[in-house]
Amino acid sequence: MAIQERLVKLSPEVAEALSSGNPVVALESTIISHGMPYPKNLETAKEVEAIVRENGAVPATIAILDGVACVVNDLDLVKVKRFATLFVVLALVETGIERGLSMGELERLATLGTKAQKTARRDIAHVVATRGNGATTVSATMFFASMVGIHVFVTGGIGGVHRHSEETMDISSDLTELGRTPVAVISAGVKSILDIPRTLEYLETQGVCVATYKTNEFPAFFTERSGCKVQLQCIPTNVLGLHHSTTFPNVMSDDKNSTPCYGPLKFAVAFNLIYKQWFKCFYKDVNLKVKLGTGILIAVPIPKEHSASGGLIESAIQSALREARDKNITGNAETPFLLAKVNELTGGASLASSILSLTKTAKKAKQMSGTFILCKQ
Ligand code: PSU
Ligand code: MN
């Protein structure tokens, strides 16, 4: 068996979709294990997979199990529910039944519970080498998605530059991963538990193309506005395959005080450009190989009517941050702590917004991955 096959296991459906060029959408697992409480995590995971399917793409949930990165789908979560609270591992148990893992393996997996490790890029080697179980964050999910040829990945909120980063230097490896791995991450932006302006600055430093959907303002996850402008805007269209020269955005400014923004790009065209960023670029009939190798962040704002109240969220964030500092919660424990605390303090409002954002972004994913396929032809 090739080394790569021993490291990464694809479900037959994912493998088939990838080899025949059908759209596949990656999903992460930390959001389920550490980002949402049970049983909402199960329900949401199920819903997101279903939405990806309804829109004609194959969902591929990524996690490390027994040191093997699994890219799997078709989770029968109703059966899974009775085992334990950790969706990721149990989802894999269920998939294992389908894929023929032994009963002994299944039993062992079912008892793991919340012992799966939050796994970012730096943790991959350790989890794999110790044959551990890892719930992959955005960075590790991107790494494996790219390795197996998945170009589009849907999630809720990505990690970013933390508030007080000037003291802690806490910057999520999601941002550096976007700077080095060619995967388009579709999310509802960055939660305001983080420093959004600095996150965007850092993405620029990393050379990451950041685009927003039907707006030129970067969304703050819980709300559709962050006050930060983004240069590249996508608008929906069914017209595919337009030429680069007819659509390259004109620089324009819609706000005297903001930095210049590009005009709206036809949605499909934006992805055509993105594809070219990674693979090739046609300019004046010359085929230039660009291969930038960087990732892309596409932010789809939560619908206005569903956004949580900015004031409510901000005061919850302030007290969650204070508590994290008092309890000296740092490193990779900080994000899960803040997410749980903010949800508790907002009486579940933040979680409701999270789920809505995730399901909404999932709906966009097929459009995007489908466009990649068209671009390849
Ligand atoms: N932000 C969210 N929800 C999440 C996460 C971040 O709004 O679930 C998770 C994602 O898996 C993300 C990770 O990749 O946290 C970032 O963690 P850190 O800040 O430790 O890099
Ligand atoms: Mn960190």
C-alpha cells in the first residue's frame, strides 16, 4: 500500500467523486467536537451533510482516527447518537460499519467520547504517530483536503488573530494554512471573539485572496457587518466560463473613507479566477502557469434577520475574555472556551447564529465546487 493510502483513507463515494471530477465539499471536525455542545453538534453535522448533498456535491468529513486521516461521509447519526457525545469519532464508527471495520475496532471507537484531540497542523504528526484520534481544525482539514484533491471546504467561523495578540502572539494556524494551501474555505467570516481587522491584515500578509458574497464588508459571523471592507466581492450568476478580460474588476470606491474596493465579480467568474490563481492563467492568449499555492477565504454573511444582536454578543465576549484571562486559559484551549462561554452568556443565541451561518454557507458550496469542475474542462 502506498504511504499516502496508509495515511489517508477515502470513503468509496469520495474517491469515486474525486476520480470522476464530481464536486466534493470538505467539512471539518473540531467544530463538532469542540465548537458546539451535544446534541446540537450531531443535528448540525447531519443537516450540513444533507445540504451539501441536496446541492449536488458529495460531503467529506475529515478527522483522524487511529492515526489515519479519514475523509468520509454518509453518516447515519440517528444510530450514532446512543453511543456518546463526540460526533466525529462516532460518525467514523458508523462509517466503519459500512466500510467493514471489525466489531472490536468499532467498540473501541465508541468508547472514546471527548478524548479526540483538537488537531491543527502542528498536531498532525503527533496524532498520526501515536495512532491517536484527532478532530481536525480548519488548518488540518485544509491540509488533508488539499492532499486528496478537494478544493472547497465549508465551515462556520475560522480561527484568526486573537484579541490581545500584541501580548500573547496568539494567531490561529488557520491563517498561515490559508497562506500555504490551495483550498477555498467558505465560512461566515470570523467571530468577534477575535480581532477582525488584524485578522484581515494578517491574511493580506499571508497572500490570501479574501472575497465576500454579495457584500463588500467582511462579516463578523454573528452579524453580517464587521466594519472592515474587503476588496473582492462575488455576486451570484448562472453564467459560467466568461472570459477573464471581460470581467476583471475595475477598481472603484463606494465609500470615501474606505480603501478602494473592486467592483462586484460575477460569482462563477470569481471562481474561474480563483481556479486560475492555483493552476493557470490565460492572459492575452498566453497560458501562464501561476500556481500561487495560496488558499482563498470566501465569507458568506449570515442573513440580517438571523444575526444575533451585536451589543448582546459584544458584552458576552467581553466577559468571556475576562474569564479566560482570570482562569489563565490560553493556547488552543482559548477558542473552545470562548465559544462555549459566549453561547452560555447569550442563552444559546450565538449557537443558533452559528448553525444558521454554517447551513447557509453549505448551500453555496456546490455552486463553488461545481465551478471548479467547469473551469477544468
Ligand atoms: N471559530 C469558530 N468555531 C470553531 C472554531 C473557530 O467560530 O469551531 C474552531 C475551528 O476548528 C478553527 C479552530 O479552525 O477553532 C481555531 O482554533 P485556534 O483559535 O486554537 O487556532
Ligand atoms: Mn492559538
